[in-house]
Amino acid sequence: MPSLERARRIIKTLQPRHLLVIGLETFGRLAPSATSALERNGRCLVEQGEIWGMAAFGVIHLSGAHVSGADFDAIKAYFGERISN
């Protein structure tokens, strides 16, 4: 996969402090041993795992998954506690 290899090279070069993948299906492909980090009403909103040796988060797709206002607030609070500017 040329685009996947390109993404890996960009991430290795930039070495970001945080890696966030939008869409849990995509995140699951990149981080197959990911675990649920935030659930609400039986629905997984955030997963955590490792991609290319870097800690990473996956979040439910914010447009395609019909995220409720309460779920969005829970996601916002979850990352607000973990990611500083």
C-alpha cells in the first residue's frame, strides 16, 4: 500500500506528540490490538492502541456515525483531560 507507507514515513519524520485516527474501522486495521478507552451507552467512542511504535487513539467517525451531542461532549472531555496544548 503506497499511501500507507507514505503515512508511516510522514509520522516517523514528524514524530507528533499525539496520533489520532478518525474512524474505528480504519484504526482497527492500523492497531489490531487496540482496546476500548471510552464507551457510552454500550457504544465504543474511543479506542487506544499503538501504530508503528507510537501510542495512538482512534475515535468513532464524527460525521458518518451519527454522534449525539452527549457522545461528542464525552469525547471532547476524554481528550481534554489527556491532551494539552
